[in-house]
Amino acid sequence: MLSQKDAKNLVDKLMGYSKLPQCRVDISWTEDAFIRFANNGITTSGYRITQQISIGSVTEDKRQGNAVVTELSDDALQRGVQQAEDLARISKPNPEDMPALGPQKYLTLSNYDNYTAAARGDAMIPHVKAVIESAKAGQLTAAGFIQRSSNAVAVGNKAGLFGYHTYTDCSLTNTMRTAGGTSSGWASQTSVSLKDVNGEAVAKTSAEKAARGAGTKKKLDPGKYTVILESAGVSDLMGILAGSFDARSAEQGQSFLSKQGGGTHLGEKMFPEFITLRSDPLDTKLATTPWGPSLLPNQRIAWIDKGVVKNLYYDRFWASKAGKEPTPAPGNVVLDGQAHTIEDLIASVERGLLVTRLWYIRTLQPQTLQMTGLTRDGVFLVEKGKITDPVTNFRWNESPVRVLQNTKMLGRPSRAQGSETGSSIVPAIVVDEFNLASVSDAV
């Protein structure tokens, strides 16, 4: 583990090599262990340590250059600083560059778990074994990945700023398929602590979905449906939405938060009363850092509070133009939930679809956040509060804004991993009028 003392020594050494007015370094150190499995057997296991230092240099006339080094010898560090400075001197000036931040007061976060940091293959194999045995018992084929990591990050600059943080993270993800490959089930667990991962529970969920989807799938017409979207899909959509509370885009008319004719929807109620979307670096269930890309301290911020657009984030340049205090972008994502189980959500739906997760998500219209993607690994018809038939997959066209506006019920929040975004704490949801635009033949 890269200690705080060693990280500070590295920062000081790099600052000593720097000759330009501004220099910033971002240090990351990761030790991780993993096991990959496929066709009901372990295929790969590994252990590695990676380290990276990003160096950014700025001239007096705001020309910027960046370099990355992955070894810590004095020669490598000197070359990295020199490369960043050489690139800065030949770059065009950046008129939006801001003076370096001085020392900051960063939060002390508690998302490091000693057991997880020390875990090796013997702690992960029982979870893999549980998945593989479950697959074999159900005449299914399992594939997946389990990993755990121990991480140290540090940041520093010539203005005296320094930050250091350690955290752990882990996840188990698996897919099971039927013998003919016509049905698949998926499940995942992710946490700061490996003790929270339960291979048997993950196996049970994916096996049940794969078995339930076996046989001929019902082919429904495209259209707008009531959808019970499980937490993995919600995590993807909320990750996209949270990154869109950017004041500059809103004030320049480029966002769903922009008003026609000027102004923003800040302070207006755009969502149901029970919708609260926030960032909380002090939530110990999520692995986050005390600072964001701007080096401003991460803080608890509500973006939507009881349906009302509560805050926008201002980068330092736009804050200076707008006469506002700069605020950090979301460091993590939390969508508050209700006390309902997934069974409660299903029971509440007269006719609709249960969707396991989303993937291949791409932007159609940035201003409205209109996205497109596919469903995956289990879509099921729900009739009179009960799951009845497996259904073919769909391509969907939706905006996470509209999804939240049409949400009728929330489940219990838990940490979930999206297909294309990081982990967040979100519930499963019931949403009306979800636009399933066309049928997909993918499994």
C-alpha cells in the first residue's frame, strides 16, 4: 500500500522537478486480485499491483500539458515532468484555466475494509464454487468475474494542496445460460467489503432468471409499458442523470434544466414528491474519494429534493463568470427509496414488464437526455401482480428525466452496479409509459 508519507514525498519530489508556475499531480495505486470463470470452471486468476502518476503543468499564459508515468524512479518522474512542461509550452492557451487551488479541508471517509484488502483467492473461490455448483445443478452454464481491490489515491500541487485517501472495493458478477443458449439470467453484488458478497444469493438469482426464461418467449409489440426496472438498470440511468446537473449547460440552454427563452428550472418541482437524488461522500457503502476532478472537496449535495431541482454544480471558471460559489460535480449517486421489496413492486403492477438490466446505452439527444439501449438477461411479463411469461428483449428509447417523472413506486435502495456506469445506491422502480421502441432478438 502506498502510505500517506510516501505519497507526500512523491508530490514534494515532483514539485521540486517542476519549473513552470503551476504543477498538479494525481497519484493512484491499486492492488487487486481476481478470478474469472466460464463454462462452469475457473479460467483465469490473477493478482497485480498498478500505479500511475498523472502530471499537469501550466505556463504563465495558461498553456497546459499533461503526461503520465507508471514507474517511480527519479529518472521516470523527471521525464514525466519534463514531458508535461514541453507539451504545455507548445499548446494553445486555455482561457478558462483557473489559478491553482491552495490547501483544502477534505472529509475523512470510512470506506476501507482490512479483510477485503488482505483477501486472496481462498476468500473468493467459495463464492465462485457456489455459482458453478448452482449452475450445474440446474443444467445451466455459468460465466462471471469476482474481484477485490485495495486502493490509495493522492493529489498535490505547487500551491500547497495535498490530499490522500484509501478505499477498498469488490464485486461478483455472473451470467447463467440454458443449454441451448436461448435464455440467460444475470446477477451481481458489489460492496466496499468482500464480507457483504454472497455467492449463493447471486447464483440463486441468476439461475432462477435463466430457468424462468427457458422455452419459447412471448413476442410483444413495441410500445409504452409499465416497467419494473431492477436496480442495475436504475443505476445506469441515475448515473447519466446525475452528471447532467451542470450549471453551465443549463444556463446556456443546452440541458433539460434549461428554460425556453432563458433561465433554468432550479428551484422548480419537476419530479414526484418522493424523488430525492443526491451525492453523499460520507456513505460508507460506496467507494468514493474526498475530492473530485476539480479538487474541490466532495460534499453532501441534494440535486433533487422531494421532487424539486435543488442544486446545480458550478465549475470554478463558470462560477467566476456567474458570480457563484464553485461546487463539485457528483462524487457518487444515491437515489432514495421506499420500504417496498421487489415482490411488492411486482404485485403492484396490473400488466407490465419486469426488466433485469439495460446495456449498450447511447445518447440520442443530449439536451433532453434522450437515450437508447437494449434490455438484457431477463424480461418477463407481469399480469395481475404475478410474473407469467418470458418475453423477447427490446430496444428502448427513453430519457432518465422522463423515467423519474413517470416513476410511481420505489423499492428499497441498495448498492448496484450498472452495465455502463459505476456503482450507486438506488432502488428498483415502477415506471409508467416506458418506451420500448422495437423488438430485439438478442438473448
